[in-house]
Amino acid sequence: MACVCWPCLSHTNNINAMTHLLLGAVLLGNLGVTEQVPVMLAPPTQVRFDSVDYKNILRWTPTTNSTSLQYYVQWKIYGEPEWLDVDGCQGTQKHQCDLSGVTSDPREWYYARLHASSPPSSKSAWALSPRFSPRWDTKISAPLLRLNATEQGIVVRVKPPKPLVRKMHSSLLYKIYLTHTSGEEEVLELGCCTHKLTLKKLNSKAKYCLQAQTMIPQQAKSSARSSLKCITTL
């Protein structure tokens, strides 16, 4: 009867197992099966709020021209620990996000952040916005002017800013800049509840040009001047 060497048999089995593993690895490599390694993307830059008349838009600049990148935006109130997703801006391919609905309280300060993602596994670090206050950081648009020449003079009508601005600020004022034929500029003022002004004692058949500006006295804030509008008297 033959004698079996158990240590030798165990050693042979180990060699066979290692051989099978190596062959499997070679076959998988030949088939092109490789492990997906996550790639860290560069985060978006120039993350900032662009707010006009309390319409608060978050904007950013992508670091690549790739059209497949997706962006995920979150927001929070200054001092609060929890970040919240912005509905409609999860997986967006746009380079802006409207946060007006979640940053509407003028008494609060806000932050926003976002990261870029390239499915299935690559993403960037978070990019943070500067701190934002709707009350202090929003820009107020200039009022619109409508002019009409009558026998009494020039009737100036001011169309105030959007309703949300009027809701936030009940005591808006308007400055009217009148440029005379001599080139001299005269500044007139309209109260918060008056949107009409008649300019009298003007030269007949003379050209006058006007601009308007919205003023918020409590904040020492003003809009830019409206575009120049000119009219000739009767």
C-alpha cells in the first residue's frame, strides 16, 4: 500500500488555487474589466448671489466646458447647522439657481453651497457662497418714466419698482433729474405715494431730458438712474 504525504498534498492544492486566481485576473484584464476609481473634480468658482428687487439668484462659474456636469445646491440660514437641498437644483446642468423662495426673509443672513458631479462616481468638493442678506445686498431697479407734453407743461409719471420692493419698503422716494436746454440739471423729489409730477414754466418748443431714481431713505440705498428720456414742449 502506497504512503500519502499530506503536507505535500496541501502544498500542491495551494499552488493550484493560486494558479486559478492568477488565470482569472489575467482573463478579467483581457476582457477589459477594471475597477471604477472615483475622480475628484475641481469645484465651481465665483459662487455668488445676484439679487435684483429681491429676486435672489445664485450663480457660479464652471471649471470645465463639459456639458455632462451636474450641480447640487444647498442653502442654510447663518448660524444654523443644517444644510438643506434646494428643490429644482439637484442634478441641474444650469449655472444658476433661483433661491428667492428660501431666502425671502429680509431679517436673515444666508449661505449657499454647491458641488459638481459627473456620473457615475466623480464629484467635487463643496464651493461656498459669501454670506448674503436680501435686505442689504439686493439691488433696486430704476423706476420707469412716462412723459407727456401738455399746454400746462411736461407731465411726468413714475412707474415704481416691482410689487415685492414696495412690500418690503413702504416709504420709497423718487428723485427726478431734469436737464434744461442750457445743460443745467435740476433735481426734484416725489414722495412715496405720489407717482405724478407736472413741470411748469418751461420754454415752449424746447427739448428737455429726464431721468428718475428710486430711493430707500431708511437704508441710504438708491437705484441707478433710469435711461435718459427726452421730450419737446408744445
